[in-house]
Amino acid sequence: MTADSQAPSARREELLELAYRYVLRHGLAGMSLRPLAEAVGSSPRVLLYLFGSKDGLVQALLARSRTEELDLLAAARPDGGPAVAVGRLWDWLADSSRRDLLRLWTEGYARSLVEPDGPWGGFAARSVEDWLDVLGEVLGPDRVDRKDHTAVLAVLRGAMLDLLATDDVERTTDAVHRQLALLTGSATC
Amino acid sequence: MTADSQAPSARREELLELAYRYVLRHGLAGMSLRPLAEAVGSSPRVLLYLFGSKDGLVQALLARSRTEELDLLAAARPDGGPAVAVGRLWDWLADSSRRDLLRLWTEGYARSLVEPDGPWGGFAARSVEDWLDVLGEVLGPDRVDRKDHTAVLAVLRGAMLDLLATDDVERTTDAVHRQLALLTGSATC
DNA sequence: TTTGCACTGAAACGGTCGTTTCAGCGAAGG
DNA sequence: CCTTCGCTGAAACGACCGTTTCAGTGCAAA
């Protein structure tokens, strides 16, 4: 019988981890079971058995990427003033080791916009929510207005898109810092 | 024989236009020739004949979307001060009639990050370049530094991503205006 | 020892994909 | 009239897709 796609299982988590490493390098859009299965040393049969369907696997991979992002973010949660904290968030984003994760994120985000049904559905909206929450904690209780957080999030996301396309760390980092300076400046003006 | 995919032709442009309307509504990622051909009242045979290959068609569609964006942008090119001008750019982006175009743009952008080869290749980098140029004209000759433009572009792109996911025009618009106020404020401080 | 369960291999199924083959159409130009 | 050229229809090709069927493993508990 087909295993419940939510059932925890040692083998399932092991294969999920391997598959996750695979899609980080190869992307999710063009993913198909046979090459993936071969790359992780398994078979389509087993992937289907453990994840119920390809959509189930995609959903699990998307969830995996989301929780990794949030976990890493929580571990790197900065202290200090708002501008300093957001600056550290950007440093975290811009780190070259994060490129694959961000590319995968962008892929899921775009796909969830085009295909609201299916396994991608809601990924974009959920991500906005996640980050607004993170910024709510980081920016402190004195900036509870989500519109402030939205502005900061926009800068980070836009700069991230630019960075992914151009790989120009210096220009994008400078742009973020410029906006942050304005942000702190507005508090003192 | 197969027609050169670059050859201009009345029928080619007519079908390109119809196909463009189609992908605006259905997305590019899941596009396949048979459904598309049927929707535009043609056949896969003809599409292949006129565009050389599916990749050729995708490339033409991507180019079509880029030129439309740039043309509309040029037509709506605002005058007035920097902040006012960028505000009008955002109004243009946030207009509900632009949603499909922006969604398609996001799709192409993400795909070009994952698959640098193939028809999408360079789309993201080219788009950054395009918009930096636009902002260069809009923000006037007194702000020639591309790092300023990068910051403004980041705000617009990030807010756009947010808008596409949440459809929250008020929150995103407010965020953009908040950044713009800071931007003009920095000139007067 | 037997039963059940988690997992696996091999092969096939029906379907869709991009592309090709072959065969034409109708109008324009010699 | 006849040829050429741009365009088209029907059908097939081989490849790959997600998924299913059938037939097992080996191990743990009863």
C-alpha cells in the first residue's frame, strides 16, 4: 500500500535530505523522478511510496527549504539596533553559501504565483508572512507597523533578486546599506 | 523547409501576439505547443515552422514581453522630481492591469536564474540593466551613481513581489512611499 | 515459526512532450 | 499555364513523464 505522505520515517527523511541537496543544485521546475532517484541512489518506485506522489515530494521539499530558511534565520537572529540587525540579515542573505537556497526560494515563489493550486500554492504568501514576522522581532516592539516592515522587506527582497541575477555583491550591499542609513536617519531627523 | 526563426512575417507576428496573450494568462513554465496552438487557432506544426523550435517561440515571447514593458515604460515616463517620478513608476507597476505582465516577468526572471542556458538565459541580468537605465533617465543626471538606482530598483522590485503574492495594494504602496519620503528627505537633511 | 510491516526492483501502462515526415493548399509572379 | 513560396493538416516518431502492477526482500514482533 501507499504510505501516508506525512508519515515520519527514517528512510523518508534520509531521502528527503538527499533530494533536497539535489534540487538545491538542479532546481525544482525541471525536476523529474527518474534522474532524481538515480542521483540519490533510489528508485521512482520508492519515492512515490514514501511521498505519495510527485506533488507530495515537491511539497515536502518546499517545506524543507522553508524550515531550513527559518531555522538558519532564527540561529542568526541579530541583536543590536534596527539598522544593524537588518544589515546582518542582509549579510546573511548575501553570503555566497546562500545562493542556492535563494535561487530555490525564488523558483518556488514565482511558481506559486503562476500556479496557485498544486503543491506550490501559497508558498509566496506564506513567505511574505514569515519574513514580516522575522522583521517584527528584529526591528523591535517600537516598530510594530507592518508597513515599516514591508518597506524593509522590499529592500531586502529586491536587492536579493538583483544579486542573484548580477552576482554584484558590492553594488547590492551598498544599496541596502544606503537604504538602512536613511532608515536610521529618519529616526533622528 | 523550416523558416528562419527571426524572419519577420505577418502571420508570425499575428500568432506571436495571440500566443503572448495566452501565456500572460497561463504562464510560460507549463506551456506546451498543442494546447497553445489550439487556443490560438493554429497547430504545433505551424508554430514550429514559424519559430523554428519551442525554444525559439519562448525566446520570442520573452522578447515580446520585454519590449512591451519597455515601451509602456517609455510612454509612461514621468517628469517632475525624482521621488514623484519613482512614485509614478510604482503606480504604473501596481496598476491591476499590469499583474499578468509582472507575473510573467517574475516567471522568466526566476527561470533564467535556474537555467542560464536555453531561451531564458540572461533575461534576469538584462532586466536589471534595463531598469537601471530607466531609473537613470528618470532620476535625472544629478544621480548618476548606479548604487542609488540599485536601491530604488530594489524597493520597487521587492514591493512588486510582495504585491504579487498578497495583492495588498495599500500596504505595499505605503511601503514604497515611505522609502521615497526617506529618499527625498535625505536630500534635504 | 509464522505473521506482518517497511521497503524495494523490474517492468509495464497510458499519456504528453517536441519534433519530423509527407503531403498538400492557395495565391503571386514568371 | 506553371512554378514558386508561404503556410497548413494529419499522422507518426521516439523519448520521457508520473504512476501502477506484481512480485518480492529482510527484519521485528507475536
